[in-house]
Amino acid sequence: MRTTAAAPDRDAPTRERVARSILENGPSTAVALAERLELTPAAVRRHLEHLAESGTVEGREQKVYGHRGRGRPARVFALTDSGRDAFDQQYDDLAVAALRFVAETQGEDAVVEFARRRVAFVERDYAAVMAEEPTLTPAEALARVFTAGGYAATVRQLPIGDQLCQQHCPVAHVAHEFPQLCEAETEAIGRVLGTHVQRLATIAHGDGVCTTCIPSTTGTTQTTSTPSSTKEKA
């Protein structure tokens, strides 16, 4: 009996583009994705429906920071945990096991020290980027640094300052159990800027993007803070 080979999925490359665009730009509306990828909104919605059925993306109401206007918030699509798994996160289980061992044998202080050493690249590379491109704002330089580290970072300008948005986090699953990784990043950002910064959201705890608020005025270095959700272990 002759078996018929399955037909190739011609839409797979386009769906991968849609998913990667969400990874690199954060939770997005169908209209924004259509403009970004030069597709029709109808085509994007069809791909999003397929990605949602496969568990790669999920729809949610768009978060609004500051004043909220009338009308229902736009529906945005964000990657799920399983959707992020497809983007180079094969070693999460090993990393979690290693940090559990460190915590059990050497204590929580050792985990904190590891987290701080891991983000030493922030201060080192920030100085190099600013030296090469002095016209960049501090937030833009940090975005370059984090993007090079696999975070797909962008900057959103607001009246009160800048928001550093990390659309991807290569250690998100590990940071869910070990929030010290998020806290060390926030501390490093505050140190290089010499000002208080606040982490508003993290991918590790269910948000679509890691968001750090950088005030428009700088001053002396202060203790950075993180959202309460990042201080609680799952």
C-alpha cells in the first residue's frame, strides 16, 4: 500500500516571521504586525489564529500606562512560554538545576553574586558603546548593549523619561524561579546611569516585555528597585 507524503506547510515560514516579530518588538496588534511585515491584516489574523491554536501566542488586552482614553483597549498578541521555548532556550532545565545546587550548597548570597557577575557585561559594554557613539542617549546605548546580549531591547520615550523595553529575555524561565537575575539587571542599569530606575514589568513573571523606567533627570546613584512580583519565587 502506497502512503502519501504530507504536503509541505507553505505558511510555516510566514508564521515564523510573525512569531519572531512579536519576539523582537513585544506584544503587538494584528494591524501593527501587518504594517511591520507588509502583509494584509486578514492574513496576519489567520496566522495568529493558527499560532494561538498551537499555543505559540496568546491574545490579551493591551496594557496602558498613564491616562487611559475611552474605548476598549486594543487586543495584542504575545508569545507564550512554549512560544519562547522555540527561540534558543533549550538549556533552561540545566541552568535551574545548577542554581538550585548553588543555593543549597553555598546559600542565597552565592546566587546573588552569580547574578551580578552574569550582568557585568552591562557596565563594560555600555562604556564601549558610548565611546563609539557619543550621540546616543543613555537609554539608547543600553538598548544596544542588551540587544547584543540577546534581549531585543528598544527605547520608548515618555514625558517622564524613557522606558527600556526588553522584548526577549534569554533567561526568563530561570529568572521565574530565581528573581535575583532580574534584580541584578536592574541594579546594573541604575549603576551605569547613576540614577534610580524602576522595573515595571518582567517576562519572567508573565508580562509580555521587561520594562524599566528611566527618569528624565539624573542624580546621584540610589538603590534600584524591582516590582514586588519579582521578589517572590514561584
